[in-house]
Amino acid sequence: MSKPYDPKDAFYRKAKKEGLRARSAFKLEEIAKRFRLFRPGMAVLDLGAAPGGWLQILARHVGPKGLVVGVDLQPIRKLGPNVKTLVGDLTAPETVEALLALREGRYDAITSDMAPKTTGIKDVDEARSVELVRHALALCEKLLEPGGAFVAKVFEGREFPALLQEIRGAFSGVKLIRPEATRGRSFEIYVVAIGFRGGGEDGAARDPEGN
């Protein structure tokens, strides 16, 4: 039997103690450590960034010489000097133009913790989640460096296998992970992809396990 839902579980309390804006920060931290995706000086774009938990983790990894850009429909409270934020709809062309204006050149990695407003109807929520990841994947074509990395949350469902094939077609390596901080009853999973094939000539890629 799964544990009852606890909105203030151990990860929530740990996030509060460490000054993190969301318990989901621990999910990205686990992914970052396991797959060694981020390094000092990188430029990373975070989609669905509010309230900023992932931005905090990314800012630590890229360091003062790196850049993290977060975009969300909701405003994000100011973070460190290496973090820029943008309020916008990722499906709107003007948001993509604004992202291009924030940085000269493409990003080394794109992350997405976007989730739809849930309806409680499993098939509908799963389909909407897949659609959000497809929007993020489309942004990779415009904004991600060849050889770059992509991390995205998605709700597993009947459309997930087709989405996974699309991602595998765009990257040289793809892995799936359910971080420890994922709630027991959640049907979310994270896709970790490296070696982006688009954006020009293929860049150098390494196995997402770090080999």
C-alpha cells in the first residue's frame, strides 16, 4: 500500500531548511549528480521555472560565470546575478524572440519541470503533459546547442511511448529516471537526453550515465 499524501513531507521540510523554493529542487539535484549534466560556465534554459527551485540548483552548478534563464507564466522572485527570468507563454512566438534576445547564441542545456493544470482525468492530464514536453522539444530546435542536454518531466500514459521515440530521434542518448523526491502516488517520470542532433552539426556527446 502506498503512503498517504503528505504535502509537508521530509523533502518539503528539507527544502525549507536549506532555503530552497520548492521540494522539486531535490529531483533536479539528483539528476544533475547522477548524469553530470551541468558544469561551470554553462548557459541553461529552465522552462516552467516558477517558483525557482530548479533555478537555484542550476545557478549553483553553472557558477558565477554561467547563466541560467528561467521562463514561466508566473513572475519569479529575483535570484542571484547569474539568473535571469522572463514572464511569458512558451507557445507564443514573442516569448521565443525574447529568449533569443536574452542571450547571444544557443543554450548548453534545456530543462523543463512544466506540468499542466490537472483535471483529475488521468488520460487528459497525461496528454496535456506530453503536449508540454513536445513544446519544449520544439524549443530545442530553436535554442539548444548541438550536443546539448535536455531534461523534462512528463506524465506516463498511452502517448508516452510515441513521445519517447521522438526524443530518441533528436538525441544520441536517452534515459528515464524517477528521482527519490518523487511522491509515491505520482505517475511522473523524468526524461534525460544528451547529444542533441539538431541545431547544425552534431556536437560531442557522452553517455548520460557519465561514461
